[in-house]
Amino acid sequence: NDTAEYKLTKFFIKNLRPEDVFYDIGGNYGFYTYLALEFCKEVHYFEPLSFVFENVKKNLEKEPRVILNNIALSDKREELTLYLPNNKSGVATIRPEIKTVFPKCKNIKVDAISLDEYLKSNLKPTVIKLDVEGAESKIIDGGINFLKQNSPLVAMEVWSKKERGKFQWLR
């Protein structure tokens, strides 16, 4: 909700540091990517929806501190189906049950890799913003090696209230 996003924005403004590497997973139109650029040495933006990614790319492709990734993160290298209701990119999800609320969803195939695989050739994040509409478990599972050995700050929206307890160990 707007209040949570406002609080998160204030938190990042207060706590991001010049030495931070920020991962914006589920970047959508890049609000947190732009914000992190004001404070961090490097920002990695992840957005699997091509039509959203291309908008952000136009504005940021010349920014040397941003790594733009038109890919999803998951627990392994795979092709995922995203369900996109009414072209509302902010609610695109891997969860088919969204069709009960939005029966006319577009099915979009996207490529995915694991966070652990991505980290083999990229700087490790000190801060992760995760807003992925139901893919939280897959992404955390795909970064489990990194997350257990490191302690990045993780700001995560959890899609299902039933799943919130699964992520307590990240605190």
C-alpha cells in the first residue's frame, strides 16, 4: 500500500550508503532503482516484462552504475509464465490463481535464473528490495547459498499473509 511504500522510501533515504550495492528485484518502472542511484555505488534492476523494461532502459541505459536485467529471478534456470491482468505490470504474478480475480490475464513467458547463479558474475548486494507478487519463495530459495553466508538488508513485500512466517530467518 502507499503507506508502506512511503515508509520504505523514507527508510532507504535515511539508510542507503555510498558503498551499497542495491538489487531492485521486481523493479517495475524503476522508482527504487532511481532512488538507489542517488545513494549507492551500483544498482541492479530486474524486470521480466519486456514492455516495462524497455521504458526503464530508455532512461537508464547510459547510466554506468546501473545493471539492467530483463529477466526474472527464480530458484533455477527456467522459463516461467507470468499472468498479467489488464496490462497492470505491478500485479503480474507467477500465481495462476490470480485468474480468479482477473479472468482475462495475458500469459507471458519469461526467462529466469537463480540469484546464486547471477551472483557468480556480479557484485553481491548489500541491500535487496524484493517486490515480486508471489515469487518470493522461489527467489529466496534460488539465493539461499548467498543469503545464508551473507547478511544483506532485505526489504520484501510478501504476497500471501500465510507465507510471512517462512521468511522470519531473514530478519
